[in-house]
Amino acid sequence: MSYNSIPFRCRQECSGYTYFGLQWKGQCRCGNAANDWFGTRLPGYHCNTPCSYEPNVMCGGSYANSIYLVVIPAWKPNGYSGCFKDQKNPRSLEVFHGWSGYFPSKCRAACSGYKYFGLQWKGQCRCGNAEKGLGMQLDEVKCNTPCLYQTEEMCGGSWANSIYLVIPAPPRTAPVR
């Protein structure tokens, strides 16, 4: 168990387990069966305590665990950070690039120079540095809308962003003569 975690870090710490949970400001716990130590399912309002280091994300509550699956589906490209709830005002990723037609590699290219890019509802592309956080992390099933022009890729969901790190292209090297 670690303290002061956020969903992305806790997922990494729990690699090799089936589930991870966050409780009270970011206590990270790992397990293989949902009933091992998670307890009785409670209504969502019990998990209303902000994470210590990312206050826009909820990290469980007092004796209440926010539970997630550790494994991210294999169809997600490199740099995938997770599925996050978008907000109306201000938006989680403040720069808007287009309503449709985007997929991960196209949106990544459009967001060069930013820390994150996100895809929402069939291919809306947004970019930003997430100065105020990425929003509340959601279960992956909330980001299961196929991209409009690359249906094998997932492009978020309704008010749910598939968030990726903008990974810069490898540096160019001079040709060998």
C-alpha cells in the first residue's frame, strides 16, 4: 500500500494484480478479486475525497475505495493515460481541434507542443497541459466509442475523454555517408 497516489500511479504500482483501489486522498491498494478487501459496493457519493496531488480527481473516501481494473485493453496505443470525465467549464483540455475525423495518431500530430491530447465521441480532438487536472478517471467502458474513420480505434465517449500523453517523435539524425 502506498499513500498520496493518483489513479495513473496506482495502476502502475499494482501491475500484476487484477484490481487497484484508492481510498482517502490516495491510499493505493492492490488485489486480485473484487471481494478480497474492497468490501460492500457503496453509492458513488461515498468516493468524494480529492486526491492529494490531483485535487480534480476523486480518490475514494473515508473507508470507501474507488475501484479500477489494472489492465488497460491491448488496443490502446502507446502513451494512453486512461478514460477521464470531461467538464463543461472549464474543459479538461482547453484547445479544441475539430468535431470529427480524428483518431489517436492524427490528434497527437495536431497537439504537438502540448502535454496531453484527448479524443471524445467518435473523434473530437482536444489538446492541453491539464493545469487543473484531467478530470475524474472513469472505467474504460465509458471510452468505448469507435473513431469515425478508424473504427478499430476507440475515441472516448459521451463527455468522456480517451487521454494520451503527446509523445514527441524521436529526434532526427543526420544520414550516414
